[in-house]
Amino acid sequence: NIVLTQSPATLSVTPGESVSLSCRASQSISTSIHWYQQKSNESPRLLIKYASQSISGIPSRFSGSGSGTDFTLSINRVESEDFSIYYCQQSYSSLYGTFGGGTKLELK
Amino acid sequence: QVQLQQSGAELVKPGSSVKISCKASGYTFTSYDMHWIKQQPGNGLEWIGWIYPGNGNTKYNQKFNGKATLTADKSSSTAYMQLSSLTSEDSAVYFCAHYGGYSAYWGQGTLVTVSS
């Protein structure tokens, strides 16, 4: 089974900073990775699909990159509304749907 | 527009079962997988499994074999998940999510609380 490891677990930043969140797969998964944002008491929201493809309605400060085993979600100039938890999800293996453990983006 | 409307919160006793629903609208229900995801308080997202309503095929995370049973009613465009032999470990919010290679649409979540 493919395991997704997200790092760091928590990232403390000030608004205006740019950040990178990491998701590493236990084996190569091409670009079959998707990123979600989840705010407290809300359903997850899709931010990026297939590693780097943008989603309609998502601010352009969110971008994704990577292929194989290493993936990155970048947020250019974090805004206050971005403080939440971010998850990656793979859709490569037959047990598709597995999620990473999440990265919490918090206010420093 | 795609919408997934889940049933309301449940308070259930240990050892019992519960069946939660997810009514889909705005797309062809039988053409896309429906995934189910568990989230315990303060924890991350845990994938339970999927059902393809077109033919009823299912796939489960091995951890949930025997715990969760996924079904779908094509006539009402509703997916269901039954959880059996409930314990405190099953207390969580459960989401359904439309899947087209990724999950762009999610239900609002159903809180299941297992308590005597």
C-alpha cells in the first residue's frame, strides 16, 4: 500500500510569508496527487489536482509541483484565511483515496 | 451544480449499527464513484472505501472490512454507509465525496457519536 507522508506536521508563519508544504509517497505515483484544504468544522476543499493542475475558483497564490514521489504545495504570500489544515491524497493505486497525515498551517 | 446532502447527526449505543445517507444531485449518479471518509475529532482524513453506483462494485480499506458496508440506490441517487458493531472508536464525522479521479465535491459530513 502506498503511504503518503506530509511534512512538517505544523508550520507557523506570519501573513505575507510564502510557504511550501511537502508530501512524499512511499513509491512512485507519477502525478496522481491532489491537495485539499480543510478549515475547522468544514468539509475539505480541493485546491490542486494531479500535482499541478489548478482548480476553478481557487486563488492563484496556491500552486502545486512534483512528480514521482515528492510533491509540494506552495502558497505565495499567505493570507489570514489560509490558516487551516492541508492534506494530500493519492489516486494511483487500487487502494486509491489514501490521504497524508496533514500539515497544519498556523499563525506565528 | 453538484450537491451531496448527508443525513443528520446520530447518537447510537455501543454494539449497535447505524446507516447514514448521502443524496446526490447535479450529475449522473451512476457514472462516478462515491467515496466515504472518516475523521475522528482532532485527527486527519481516513479513507474508508468507494462504491460505483452504476454496478454496485465496492472497494474497502482493509481496516474497514466488516465494519462498513457501502450501498447505493440508483432510483433515488442516494449512497449509503452502514457501520456495524459500533464502539467509541467509531465516533467521528463521516463524509461522502464524489470522485472523478479526485474529490471536488463533498457532503457536509455526518457526526456519529457512540455512547451509552
